[in-house]
Amino acid sequence: MAKEKIKLLVIDDNKKVAWMLREGLNDDQYEIIDALDGKTGIQMMIEEQPRVIILDIKMPGMDGMEVLERIRSINRRVEIIMLSGYGETKQIVRAMKLGASDFISKPFDVEEVEVVIRSVLEKSELKNEVRHLRSELEAKSKYEDFVGDSPQMLEVKSMIGQVADSELTVLIRGESGTGKEVVARTLHGLSSRREGPFVKVNCAALPKELLEAELFGYEKGAFTGAFKKKPGRFELASHGTIFLDEIGEMSPDLQAKILQVLEQREFVRVGGIETIQVDVRILCATHRDLEEALTQGRIRADLFYRLNEITLFLAPLRERKEDIPLLVEYMLRRYCRQYNREYRPFSRRNIELLHEYHWPGNVRELENLVKQIVVRGDESIIARTIPRQVSSQPVSAEENSPYPELTNAPHGVPLKQATQQAVERTEKALIKSVLNRTNWNRKKAAELLKISYRSLLYKIKEYQIR
Ligand SMILES: Nc1ncnc2c1ncn2[C@@H]1O[C@H](COP(=O)(O)OP(=O)(O)OP(=O)(O)O)[C@@H](O)[C@H]1O
Ligand SMILES: [Mg+2]
């Protein structure tokens, strides 16, 4: 199999340098591209992603040192070899401190350049290998906070392993409480950016203008109240990961700006003119039906397809109930440690009860329940709060009450939860009866219920109506 060519970018105002290398280096092994000034060079580095850059120190306009600094602020991996002229020793020392990989003094011959390129690449491969080994080792412990061994979870874990240490943008989908943020943190923790910041932004929490200022920062005087300039979350996430939660809620013009960052890793602050480049990995999440948002024009098609390249889908807990025992054990241990309680596993009967419930709030709901039990030291909360109609326990008199939670109220059921359960019960009963009435003609049933066909299908699945 042919080895991949090494892409080499030459940034030098003197055309001859690139010409010489093209002549002298084997073109089966090297692909050489070149730029005659720093600005073009940086742009080419972003678009072409070369493995190695040969960078002249002395150039009109932006000099090599500045180019080096800018490149390092957006790309830490590319190997940069400086070309120095006579009497530029001082710059060489500074360049090495700024992250240059090596240097070559002019005049040089092509063989010398090739030796330096080879040695730089060898070193970098060694570094990569060490990093890879280290991340495999750490992977084991990192997955400890991401529990589950259902086929769905194993699949997600294997995908995480494949994409974690890459620069790929990953979209994480799943209902609320399924663990999207846990996945995002795991991806960051397993990437070579783990020492850098993990910055989370909830795109649904802020109105459009505020979100824009929050993400991209602003210049002094950009709007009333902007007394001094402020960097945005993208800048704060430099050399780390930014996690855009609820990306489906973003306004179209912000979506366009995000797309620009995704594609070029650059943006302009609110009220600014300078283009700012960032070295940041982007992860996104949504619990929304993005396909529906696309047909309704709420999400830009180009952004949708860009985000959809790598999607991790987290199944709802009711579809992977085999994860419940492991999750419960993990959470019990965690909260017992946190609240200084002695660890005692749940009874078999209680685990069974947990299996019978359909967990609309997913893992978060389970976690809240376990926490409540640990804090109050009372396992019987399970039997009392898990709605009975989905359990296979014999029907008690209490069950005939329209609000069994209220009958249980002395033991304490939060109002919100009780309301939600009552709503679900009513919905389920109504849908069932309309479906029976229409002989399971779902279209007709949806019309009668005055909801969309899609949401009817969703509810049938969610409530497991058969
Ligand atoms: N596989 C898992 N292992 C351990 N804990 C988990 C797992 N999945 C979820 N959790 C826990 O459940 C809670 C909810 O998870 P998380 O916040 O990641 O959900 P989410 O999908 O981001 O929800 P939302 O859409 O509401 O933001 C968290 O406290 C998290 O620690
Ligand atoms: Mg979340």
C-alpha cells in the first residue's frame, strides 16, 4: 500500500524556496504547497492542514515570529521548521520557546531539509504514541463515570473511544436526562485536550443577543453597558473543548456564525472587526428532533449536515433497562460516600420495581430517586413513588384513587412529579381509548386528539401502548 504523502506548506516571500523543494524532494513522498506571505500562509494552514510548515523568519508584513505565534494559538500539532538567515540566532531561541519544532539556517540544501523533516516527524510520532498509550490507560478510569453495559451503551462507548482523541465535532443526541453531558465530558477527558478547559454553554438559557455576546465576546461600546471588552466562551475554551448544549434552540444568524467557527475556527467579537482565530474542539448536544426543526426551517440545512457527520445517540433508559442495576450500584456508592452512609444494595424486589417503570426523566430521574433514598435512609420510597399502574403489583384499594400519589402524600411526593404522573396517566388513558375507538387508525386518532401524527407515534412508543 502506498504511504500517504507528507503535506508540506512553505511560507516564504522568496518563491525560490518552494521551487527548490519541489525540484529536490521526491514527489511520491511529498506534496508541497506554498504561500508568499504570512496571512495567506495561516489561511492555507487552516484549509489544507499540512503536517509540516517551513516558515521564513524574515518576511515583509507579518514576520515569521508573528506567524508562528498565530499558528500555535490555533494549531498545536503541526510541525513548524523555521528558516533563519545570518544573524538571527536570537529569533531562533525565541521561536523554539514559542513552539517551533526545529530550524534550518540559510543557505541550505534540499537533503539537509529532508533530514530535518524526517527527524521532526519521527519525534512527533513518538509523542503521539506515548499520548495514545496514556489515553488508553486513562480511558479505563474515565469510563468509570459513564456507566452501562447494555448493547446500546457498549456501542456508544466504542464510538467514544474512536472519536475522543480527534478534532471531530460530535453531536450528542438523546432525551433529557440520558447522559449527554456525561458523554461530552468523557470525550473531553479522553482527548489530548484534557488538560485544557471544558466550557459548557446552554444555548437555550439565554436570549439571542446575550448568547451571541456570551459565545463570541464583545468589544468596548458594542452595546449599551459594554464598558470594556470581554472575551467570549469560545476564547475561554482555547486549547480545550466547548460544549454547546441545546444547539437546536439557536437563532438562524447565530447558527451561521457557529458554522463559520466550525469550518474555519474563526469569528468576530460583537461590535468588532478583527477576526479572531481559536483552537477549540466543538461538541454539541440536543434533545430536540432536529429533522423536524430542519423541515420547519428552524435549523439551517448546512449546519444540520455539518453537525450530523458524527452523531452519538443515547437511548432512553426505558429501552436499556438492563443498565439499571449497574447505574443504581454506581449511584448508591457515590451518594453513600458523599453523605457518609453505609453502602447497602437495594433488595431484589425493589430492583424489579425499578425495571417496571418507564423512566420519562431517564437516568436523571433514577439518580434523583437513589439520592433521595440515601439521604432519607429509606428504601421503601421506591414502592411508594414508582407509579403503580406500570408495576405488576396487585391492584390495591389505593390504586382506585385518581391520584394515588396524593394518598401517599404523607411520605412526601413532590408536587411537580405528582402532576407529571397525573398528566401522563390521563394522556395514556385518552390515547388508548381513542385508538380503540378508531380501530388503531393512528391518523384518525391524531386528528381526534388534535395532535400531530408524529407526536402521536412518539407518545404511543413512550407510553408503550399496545
Ligand atoms: N451512563 C451514566 N452513568 C452515570 N451517570 C449518568 C449516566 N447517564 C446519566 N448520568 C447522570 O444522570 C444525570 C443526567 O445526565 P446529563 O446531565 O448528562 O443528561 P443530559 O442528557 O445532558 O440531560 P438534559 O438534556 O436534560 O440536559 C447526571 O447527573 C449524570 O451524572
Ligand atoms: Mg444536558
